[in-house]
Amino acid sequence: MKKGYFYIAVTTIFFSLMEIMLKSMGNAFNPVQVTFTRFLIGGLVLLPLAVRHLRKKNLHFTGGDIRRFALLGLIGVAVSMTFYQLAVVYTQASVVAVLFSSNSIFVMVFAFLLLGEPIYRRNLVSLGLDIVGILFVINVLQMKLSLAGVIFTMLATVTFALYGVGGKKPTEKFGGLVNTCMSFLLGSLEMILLALLTYIPGVAAAMNHAGLTMFSRIPLFSGYSLSVLPAFLFVCVGVTGIGYACYFQAMETVSVNTVSLVFFFKPVLAPILALLVLGDPMPVTKIVGICFILAGSLANILPPMLAARQKAEPLAASLDEEAAGMERILTEEADAAERVLKEVNE
């Protein structure tokens, strides 16, 4: 149990620093280049753990499994994380961190529409609180944030929620670790292939003509220097590799509801760290919005945790009573055996 909470703490710290480290790199890298590189490295870090899991469970991939992983990689890495990286470029790191942490409300909607999962009252309460929190964070009445940055953030949030819902069946079959590893690797390879296409003269010219110069001749190896290397390695190896590895290691030792506390603490910790490291402003509206989003998270995760605890208490009491009964029986049998021995000796 203590090991599980250690993994949760490590994951929370890495995930809370992600937007800050990405922002600190400035314009040293192309957003697409950062995305495919960090998920390729992150997938390679997870690969040994995924292979061990497959061997332990004696699981094997089919052609359909590979296609499903490739589609998830396209949605979750190539599309969602490109929007995410663009969001970090165009707006405050703390805003991206807080808004992206609300992706659970979109997971709920997609799970209802695509999987037919029920929506409970606590889900609707959480949805309402999160929406109010988002409106406060972006401060719609006196919006000073980049509109493009907010739009990119919400597109990243929605598409990542779709990735999460789409990954439910592969996760049930292979586990979250394998699903994440394969989608990371295939998604990053897909991005590399797409990046190579931008070197075709016609494609490059079309991107430039449309004003999308960052998607023309996307660099693969440029931008690396000693000044940005620490932040780059932290994001690739630390966040996308070790962070996700600790996340899944935590799932093996504590409940899923407990692990979800990572996304409860991140909206609080990330803005504080962004204020200290980057000097991101912390207006009253952002603080109020964070409080609403936290309340929404609590409304969603607290009832299942309490229900699980209430269910566990009678079971524990029953086990204690059964153990006490066994102890009484053993004591009585020991006393009876002692009496028999005394009679025999007499």
C-alpha cells in the first residue's frame, strides 16, 4: 500500500510539471517534433514492462489488435497531443494543465454515447461543476487568454477523452500498460511518417500557402542544445516514460479510484508550480475555477471510494468474526485434548 502511494506521488509530480517543462523549452522545437519524440521515447521506456506483462499473462496480438492500437495512437498521440503541444505554445501552462485535467467529463459523455455506459447523478454534478470551473479559469467575461490556446486545449482534451474511451476494450484484454505502450509507439511512428510527407514539395507549398508554416518540412532532429536538453529529457523520459510507468505500477497496488487522485491534485499543484517557475499569473477567477474543478472531481471519485470502503468494512468484520470463531473452536479442542490426556494419566 505504501509503495502504491509513493507511485501516485511520483506520477503527480511528473504530470504537474509537464506543461511547465514544455513551456520552458520555448520555440526551440517544432510542436510536432516534440510530440512524436517524447511519445516514442516514452513508449520505449514502457516497452520492457509491457513485454513482461504479455509474457506473464501469455497474451498475443492479432492483426486486429495492431490496427486498433494504431487507430488509438492516431487519435491519442498524433491528433490529441499535437493540439496539446500547440495549446502550450499559445497559452499559459497553468491554464492548459487545469483545463486538460477536466477531460473526465468528456470521457463520461463518450462512454455514454459509444459504450452505452450509464450516467449517474454524481457524474452530472461533476459535469456541471467542471463546466463552471472552466468558465472561471478562462474568465469568459474579461478574457485575456489567447483564444487559439483555449481552443487547442479543449480540442486536445476532447480527443484525449475519445482516446481513453476507445482504449477501454484493448485495456480490458491486455491491460492499461500494454495499451498505452503500443498506442504511444505506433502513434509516434505515424507522426514521423506524416512529418516526412511534409517534405514533399507540393505538400510543403500547400501548408505554407495556408499559413501553416509549422507543418511544412517538419524537422526531425533540429533544435537540440545543452540549454534545453534537461527540460527535453525530463518531458520524454520523466513524464512520458517514468510518469506513466509509475501510474500503471500504482494501479497494480491500490484501487483505480485511489490512483485517480493524481488528476485531483494536478489542477492544484500545476498552477502553483507554474507561478513559481514561469511566473504565470494566479488571478482570483483562476483560483475560483480550480476550486470548482476540484469539487467536480470530488463529486465524481468520492462516492465510489466511500462505497468501496463501506463494502469492505462488513467483509472485514465478517472475516474477524470467522477468525474469532475458529480460535474458539481450536481452544475448545485443545482443552478437550488436555482433559483426555489427564484421564489417561490417571
